[in-house]
Amino acid sequence: MTPNRELVIDLHTHSNVSDGTESPTELVAAARAAGIDVLAITDHDTVAGWDEAAAAAAEAGIVLVRGIEISCAHDGASLHLLGYLTDPDDADLMGELDRARESRVTRLERMVELMAEGGIPITYPEVLAQVGPETTPGRPHIADALILNGTIAHRDEAFQEWLTDDSPYYVAHYAPDPVRAVELVRAAGGVPVIAHPFTRTRELAVTDEFIEQLTAAGLFGLEAYHRDHGPEEVERAEALAARLGLVLTGSSDYHGAGKRNRLGENTTEPQILAAIEAAASGVTPVLRP
Ligand code: AMP
Ligand code: FE
Ligand code: FE
Ligand code: ZN
């Protein structure tokens, strides 16, 4: 590391154990090439990429924060909760994630069935071929099957046409309530931060009162600096954080080739990472090479 250079900290990325397109090893290599000093791997509803990422990070000489991004549901709208440094052996949290992943399988099959009935050229085996053995299945894997069979060129097109939350083909999956998810992350010794809380594509807006309720349940921070947020959303997050005593993070939400988000496009300050680390139980430490 060169002196006088701020650490580049990116606390939200995905590998192909969820809907990223690179293996945990490739993700770490991409992070190193992008000049990232501290990387968090935060796959949807799983810790399956942690061990491979840890080995790759030690090899590449970058600091690794192990995390998850929990898909939650509130009033029928989705909300994503980042959980940093949780105990991977915590039965309550892991049980909830298992339940969500199982429900995602049946949900995906039903969505594909509806799409095929609607005349979209897609079959369930084509989609399953896009999902690795330990991978959390999701809508992006339907998009990947449509890319492979030549129907579309990028995941974006599938999300514009057929995969939105209000699409006739959309089927919900089991997802915990955010309050419960915050409590589970804390009980597992981890640190909960709401991912892109004010994403404008959401169906239902998250109210200030709801953030207050989550804070009372143990919420630690808001991911303010994210490409889904404009200046208004950033300002709102900053005002809420100041009022409620929450920390603010910034991250890329990198998905490899699956999304346009680039590693390090938003970053988190070193003192915020230190606060997150201090708030965790230590069962799952930050890994330093
Ligand atoms: P699911 O978890 O199955 O409900 O699918 C939601 C996932 O789809 C999110 O984690 C996003 O990463 C991904 N996603 C949403 N919109 C897009 C888009 N326009 N292009 C690529 N991926 C997207
Ligand atoms: Fe995703
Ligand atoms: Fe998310
Ligand atoms: Zn994400």
C-alpha cells in the first residue's frame, strides 16, 4: 500500500454463489485488479462463498469482510439487509436463510412456468443450468438462460420486460420480516446495515418511522452511497443517520457482468469499517492477510 493513499473499501459485492457472474476467487481477483484494499463478499441469503473468498483474499493480499445480503419482505415489498461478520454456525439465522433458499427454488420454477405459458421461449432446465450446486437461485438466472438461448443480450432487458415485481410472471418467495432479520443478524454477532434503502425501483417506499423501528431493533447503518440513490436519497440517509445515530456506508453492489455496477464506484470510510468491526462479536473476524 502506498502511503498517503486512502484505503479503498467496497462493502457490497456478489459472486456466483448468488447472482454475480464470477466465482469468489474471480471476484477477489477482480477486486485486486480494481485497486480495492478491503472487499466484502455479500451474496444473497448464503455464506457458501466465504471459504473460497477467504483463501483467495489471503493469496491476493486483500482484506476480506465476510457478509450476507438477506432478502426481506415488508408489506409485500422487498428490502435488502446486509449482515456483516455473522456467525456462520448460528442456527436461527442459518435456518431462516435455508428456508428462504428452498422457497426460491419452487418460486423460480413457477415463474418459468408462467413465462413459458405466456409465450416467452424459456424452459426450467435451461434456467437450472445457470444455477450452480450451492447457488442461491434468483430472477437473474432466468435472465441468464434467456441470454444463452439468444432471446436477449443483457439481464437488464429481461428485468425491463418480464422480471419486475409488478410483472404478471412475478412470484414471491419466502423472506423474513426486516425487523426479525435485524434481530437475527445481531443475535448471530453480526452488524446489520440496510442495503440501498431508498432504491427508486422499489414498489413501496421505506418510511422514516420504519427505519426508526429497525434502529430500535438493532440496525447499525444505512448504505447511503450506492448507484440506486440520487442526491435526494443520499441527503435523506445522511439526515436519518445523524438523527438516529446510524453509520453510513458506500458500496458498488458489483455483480460481475450481471450488472453495470463497477467495483469501487462507491466506497466506505475507514473509520466506518472500524466501527462495524468493533460492533461485531468477533466470532467471524475481518480477515487480514
Ligand atoms: P430475486 O432475488 O430473485 O428477487 O432477484 C432480485 C435480484 O435481481 C437482485 O439481487 C438484483 O441484483 C437483480 N436485478 C434487479 N434488477 C436487475 C437488472 N436490471 N439487471 C440485472 N440484475 C438485476
Ligand atoms: Fe443481486
Ligand atoms: Fe440488493
Ligand atoms: Zn446486492
